[in-house]
Amino acid sequence: MATSNAENSTVKQLAPGLTIETVMDGRIAIFTIRDLSRHVADIWVKALDDTLSTWPAEQPYLSLYDVNFPGASLSPNTRARVSAVLKKYQSLTGRTAIVLPRSVVMTLFQLLLRATAREKRQRRIFTDRELGMRWLKEMLNDPKV
């Protein structure tokens, strides 16, 4: 596990092509995904479940899923498993920024998010990681946003 002073960051490699980083004193979780093979997807789903199960209920769940690499595509099985994990913790408030490559798939994913919007946790698609982080940090500064 590596630590950095930038925004009090801690990075842990979970598998080749998969890291989890916490920033802002652990108030934002960042999953960087560069491999969506079944093995890595299994590890991601478990890490997501572990992260959500230990997230403080009084703290908004702020997360960024960076899946911005050529050919990025979630299998139907992985999508269903991630959705099932997120549904278990739907009472958590917060925001999730999803960073995807600019493509037709991203546009379809945006439409899917709009169709399955949750009330307590906002989700948005970005093509730029920094814009996603800025959106998450807005909630740190003003939780009523």
C-alpha cells in the first residue's frame, strides 16, 4: 500500500489493472480499473462490497470509478453484480462519478443511468477524471448540494 501527502491519499493495488485509492482523509474512494477480465471484475465487486459495508453511515459515499481505457466495456454479468452490491447499500447518500472513454457506449451508459436514477446517491458520467473529482469535492464543501 502506498501513501501520498496529496489530499491525504492512500493507494492499494488490488490486482494488475485495479487499484483503490482513498483521498481527502478517506472521504472519497477511487477505483481505477484498466482490466475488466472476469478475475479482475470479481476482485472489484468484492472490494466495492467491502468498501460500502464499512462506509460510515453519517458520511456521504463519494466515489469515482475510472474505467477510462480503450475498449472498456462491462459484461452483463459484471454490471448485474455491481448493481446488486450498490442496491444493498442504497440508503447511503452521496455521489458517484464514472469516468469512461468518449464513445457510443458512454452515451448509452448515460441513458441507462438516467433511467435507473437513485434518489439518495447521484451518479454522473465524465470523460475527464479531474471534472469528476471536482464534482465530488463540491459535496464535501456543501453536503446539501
